[in-house]
Amino acid sequence: MEKTNYTRFREKTYHGDDDFHFSLYSIDNKDMRSILVHRHWHEEAEIVYVESGKMLVEIDGESKTMLAGDICLIAPEQVHEFTKIKNNNCKFFCLVYDLGMLSSP
């Protein structure tokens, strides 16, 4: 991806706090919007779990369909976006965390 576009998609949200750099997000889509999570990237890793329904995940330009029960790992600094597939509702969770947590006490 072109560097100027890459910089443009940087997420400005801080996940967690200084002591616990970790956030869990629950998204239950039952409305008409097609974009569930807009294109962005962040310095943290992310685990996505689809509880019900299905959605399309795009990571660094590559798209995959995720179904209920699927898990996706997103590495730090990968540009990603989640979109609805036709009229399918879905519920999913995103766990965003600093990889440094894995090596700290």
C-alpha cells in the first residue's frame, strides 16, 4: 500500500491503559450498514472471533469470508476492515492487545 494511504488509515484510539494495554470489543450488527469496522491499522495485534452470522474481513488487500466459529489473527500494522455480506447479520468480538503483554509479568 502506498505510504500516504497507509498513514491515513492509522487508528488513533488507545486500547486499554498504561498498565493493561488490552481491549475487548463486541459488535452485534443488526442494521443496514455495510461497513462494520472501517479500514484502519494499529500497533497492537488483534484476534477476531465470529460468534454468529458471517462477514468479510480484508487484511492488507486480501479478502476472506469469516463464518460463525471462525477466528482470525491480525498482526500489528496490518490494514484491515470488516464488512457485511449482503443481508447477513453477524456478531463478533475483537480483542486488541499489545504483544509486549505476552512477555511481561
